[in-house]
Amino acid sequence: MKKLLATSCVLGFAAMAPAAFAAESCGNVSIVSMTWQSAEVLANLDQFILNKGYGCNAEVIVGDTVPSLTSMVEKGQPDLAPEGWTGLVPEVIANGTKEGKIQILGDALQDGGQQGWWVPKYLVDAHPDIKTIADALKHPELFPDPENPSQGAVFNGPQGWGGTLISTQLFTAYDGKGHNFNLVDTGSAAGLDGSLARAYERKQGWIGYYWAPTALLGKYEMVMLDFGVPYDGAEWARCTSVADCPDPKPNAWPIDKVATIITTPFAERAPADVKDYLSKRSWSNKTVNGLMAWMSDNQATGEDGAKHFLKENPDLWTPWVSPEAADKIKAAL
């Protein structure tokens, strides 16, 4: 975990006194900001709301999923992980909750983390019969390979990504080759993004691996195809997620649970209204996609994004907080 980031400047004692007195009811709160955009803006949103609405002394620290969530279980710090992808560290989460070291307050993302194969919405609007991966693979002519237009193309992520491995197995499972498709290695995150953006700007067909929430899906309206089958955990472990398994079967990509996680020591000392806010604070992938698109277009920081969200979406966030906190937050904006 990287060192603590300073989040406040030194103020005169007289100016500090009221804030310090108010903060006694909430105290110091350390909030981990993971190293991706949605987690960064959510950490800054929690910091602003806790400080301005509830008189906390919250600061944001930089971390990442495995070390930060492990530290919460083993050391009781940081206090709060606003966007914890629990499926990335299932044993840590299971052991931490079982031992009473951490508590899961609710879903940070209402829709969960979504991964799969996506197509542009304009293509689905023009071809409403395309609902599943199998449906799309019947039409290689709608998704021409830029290098060989006589064949279709499924765009994959770069080598080394877990999602790329699984997408490769699904390509085999759904017989992409047999349907006259090529699996395209885009080489990098930028290459994958570029292939989608070029196709979208030209209103061409595109099908490939992607995930939500992301800024790109806030800019380009995409539809995730149905897998046509339910998630099979045993098959996932046997073959879908195993690179050298030769006979993968069609399978659904499970939704990743993305939760608000706090340490038990923080839960025991935090005021009830603070925990109530953290339990209610949950937003949709569509909301996050749009916010991240705005941040990318404006080269905005997580702090900028948090303030933009609060200014533009009072109908979304005011139900999360008490009326008194809402008034203080609006005044601070």
C-alpha cells in the first residue's frame, strides 16, 4: 500500500476549533482508494460526505484490492473500502467476516461488476434478434474482421488479463471458428479501447470482451450479450477459467460482487448515522459509467468527479444521507 495522501491543509486554530469539536463524534476515518477510476471517485465521494455532512476527519489513502483488504482483516486498517471486489480475494473476505474482523455493509455497485461480450446498442436496435452470444455468432457479416472482411472478428483483451483467458475459452466453447470468426488479440488496453471506439464512431459492427463500470461504456452505449446458459461454477473451475483446458462448454460470466467493507473496530466506534449512510450508498453502473466518461473528457480527479456528481445528482444522493447532513453537504458545495 502506498503512503497516506494528505487531504487537508493547515488551518488557524480558531478556524479549526469548530471542525475539530464536530469531528469528535465521528473521529478519524481512513478510506482506501483503489487504483482505478470508479474506486477513486467513490473514495473521494465518501470523504466529502463524511467530512462535510457528518463532521468526520476522513482522509483518502491509496491502495489496491489484495493488500488493502488483507490489511483490513489482519491489522484493522484502513477503516473503509468503498469499492471492494470481493470475488478477487474470496478467502480473505470469507475468513475476515467469519472471524469478525470486517463487515460488509452493502453493495457499492447495484449491478455488480459485469464482464462479458458486448455489442453496440445501435446494432442491437437494427437487429433485435441478436440477444445472445450464439445469436451474434450466426452473423459474421455484421462483425467484419478489419484484416479479413470475409470473416467475423471477436475482439479480445491483451494477454495476461484474466478476462482475456476466459474470453478465449468462451470463444472455443461457442465455436467461434466454426462460425467463421477470428479471435483478435488487441495487444493492450488501448488497443481494445481503440477497436471499440473506431467501430462505434463509424457505426460499424463490433463484438468483443469488455467490462463495466468503465468510462468507455459511459461514452459509447453498449449492450452485453446474454450467455444463453446459467452460470455453472463447477464448469467454470474445471475449464472456463483454465487456459489449457481443451473442451470448454458454454457458460455465463458470474457477476462480481462489489461491496462497501468496513473494519469491525470502525463499525464499533462509528456513529449510527455514518454507518446508515455507508449501508445506503449504492449506485448503478450506468451512473458510474457516465461519471467516469465526464471525468475522462475533463481530465478530472476523483475529487473533481465527486463534487460534480454531488452538484448534478442531488436526487440520487440525498436519500443516502440524513436531512441535516444533506443541508451541510449542499452548503459545502
